[in-house]
Amino acid sequence: MSRLGSLLQHPALKNILPHPPVFDHCKHTLSRDDESAASALYWSVAQQNQPLVSPEATRGTLHHTIKLNPWVGEPHLLLAQVYLTVGNFEQAEVLASRGLYLLAIWGNTWYKRIRWDAWIAWGRILQQSAQKKTWPEHLNKLNNLALDL
């Protein structure tokens, strides 16, 4: 998709066709290698293949996922949840807001495990919790769609 969108930057098409907001209005491309690596890293967290005893490792993996593919919302939301669990509400709010924005501009999910509308609902819960500076100690109080930390 990013390479297709980059074609809209061609001088013959510039300012003629609208640029969708994805990939920063089609100004950036995503390599197959970066997308594959980001997907594998994300999957390792989502499937809880890495030990979650250390939030630092999980944060590092998700930060690297976002560095490789900053154009999808789900990694931002998972990272927001991790930050909520350690009480970093400011960072959680930034990430939840960015994740919601990215989901909204795509109108679809990157990670198909959960429907788009459920990701939007979860993102709103994360964002509101960060704004209120509250997060339950155990997630049995919430319908946890992402991680069970």
C-alpha cells in the first residue's frame, strides 16, 4: 500500500488526486523487511511468546515494532496498555491517541485478530484511563482485548 500511495507523489499526479492520510499522506513507504519484522515482533507480544515478567522487555519490543512500522495503530495501543500498567499515564495517553488516530485513518485493522470497532473501543478505554490517571490492578475489571498482564 505504501508503494502504491507513493505513486501519488509523481509530478504528473501531484495536486490532482487526493492523498489519503495513510503513510503521512503517502509521503513514506514501508519496506517488506520492516513490515515483516514489525509483524513478527508484534506477534511475539500479542501471543505472549515472550515472558511478560519484565515490562521493560515488552516495552522495548513494542517500541521497536513501532520504529519499524509507525503507520499502524495496534502496536501503539498495546504499548499504551503496558504504560498504563506501570502508571506512566502521560506516555500511555500519547500512545493511545496515536493508535486511535491511525486506526481511524485506515478504517481497518492491521492485525486481524480483533475487529476494527473493538480496537477503537479498546483504544478509547486506554485513552480515557490515561486521561483520568486510573488503571485497575487486575484487568478482570475490564474486557481486555489486547494483553492480559
